[in-house]
Amino acid sequence: MRADRLVATLLFLQERGRVTVPEVAAELEVSERTARRDLEALAAAGIPVYSQRGRGGGWSLVGGARTNLTGLTADEIRALFLVTGPLTATPELRTTLRKLVRALPPTLRADAEAASRAGVTDGTDWSRTPVTADAGHRAALQRAVVEGTRIRLGYESVGKPAGERLADPLGLVAKAGVDYLVAGTDKGLRTFRLSRVTSVELTGEAVVRPPGFDLAEAWRALAEEVEQRLYAVTARARVEPGALPLLQRLSGGRLRIGDPLPDGWTEVWVDGPAPQALAAHLSGLGARIEVLEPPEVRGRLARLGAELTALYAAEAAAAPADR
């Protein structure tokens, strides 16, 4: 505890420039005798601290010296505070950052404070739906991972009611702004999106960690499985030139563009998880895209077209022709 107190005394000196023994005692909530002994210990340890007796005296750092107790460079400090903006920081993190600021010399302190105000993070998508777990769940999961404690996890999968399961939390992964928990389950390694976590209960039981487990390697393997499902079906199609930019925005990395065809249209290949999902994805372009293969996607599109025609045929007949 004394080492912590000595560091706190030095930080107080750096912040005030000149302090008295009673001020140090009040700040650290110790006796004046202890405060004086700590100041003398700093001087004995080679810290440029000296005392001046008499009216207006006190303890100071020689020449206003400053010590960067963090050991961080200016670029490292700026990067740290840039990624911990006011909306992302938990109360515990904000307290830690305040202490860190006090430990910095004045030349670095202003830059750090400016960096902390340079950005924010909005935890909702454009439909105003939260896309990150609340602080309570995140903190509990982080604790479970660090302490190696098995959890009872409440989770709501897409299209399924919320349920509970036992899980061995092994690590947290952030991918493109979305956070995931990697955990061992009775069905092997699984990923859980934090925004779908409904509850976390630490059981007190030790995590069962697979032999030789490496989080980065495990995530690569899990991500590859997901990508294989997302790219399970490929449709070859021809697209009207005017519709190509829209298809690019809708498909992102799942679209591959070929050469222009003699009629001005462009050959493309679009990947999807299943024929029905891919057909639904492409149907919004209407007649501006023609799927050439596979037959499963063409068949799904034909059925979608028939269903839509039956549902909206009357309205289509009554509507004025497009000009």
C-alpha cells in the first residue's frame, strides 16, 4: 500500500506544483507524520523533491520537474484516448482515464484531453435499434472471461425465443463494430452476438478450456464457417447498366463483376446463404437483372413473381402507366 501512496503523493505534487504536509495528509487521508515521511522517502529515492521552510514554503519538484509515470509516448496516449470517447467509456474506465491524465506531464495532458473529446460512438443503427450489449452484460462477460468462470447465458437467437444455456466464456471479439463472445458449449465452440445477450450469471465453476486454445485461431475457424454459410450459393446473372451501382451497394463483397456483354448489360456473380435468400435479395431489381443460373434461384424468383402478381394484379391494372 505504501508504494501506491508514494505514487499518489508524486501525482499530487505534479498537479499542484507546491504542497504542504497538511495538504498531502488531507488529500491522501493519512496523518501528517505519514505524509512527511512519504515526502522524505521520495526525496531519498532520487525524485527531485525538496522542501522549503518558512512562510509560503512547502514541498516542490525541483525546477518544476515532471515525470511521465505511464511510460507512454505522445502518440500512444493520443491513440488510447481517441478510442475511449465519452459514449464508449464505462464509469470505471472514465475513472481510470482521469487518474491517467493526472499522471501525465502537462505537455501530454492537454493532447490527451483533446483526443478524448475528438470522437463519439453511437450504439444504435439507423432504425434506432441498439447494436451493442448494455454495460452490465459486457462487464459481466469480461469478468467471466478474465476470471475463467462458467456462465449461465441468456440469449435470443434470430427467429427463436430467448433461452438459457451453460457456456464456458473463452474470449471477446470485435468484428466490424459488432462484438461477439466466443464460448465453449455442449455443442462445441460457438459465437454469441453481445447485442442478443439477455442475461449473464456467473456460476462460480471453472471454465473448461480446450487444450492449446488460442482465441485468434479459434475465431478464424469460426469466421470461416460463417463465411462458408453466407457464400453457399452463387447466382450468375446479367444486369442492366443503370442497376449495377444499386446492386453493388446491396451486395457489397458478395458481388463479383464481369465484363460488359454485347448488349450493354454486365455479367455478375452474386453469393448468398441459400437459394430462397438469394432470390429475395435479387428480386427487388425486377426486370433489371436476369438470373441465368442456378435453376434453384431462377425457380424461386419465378414463384416470387407469381405470388406478387396474384397479390397485386388488381392494383397494377388500375395504376397509371409509368412514363
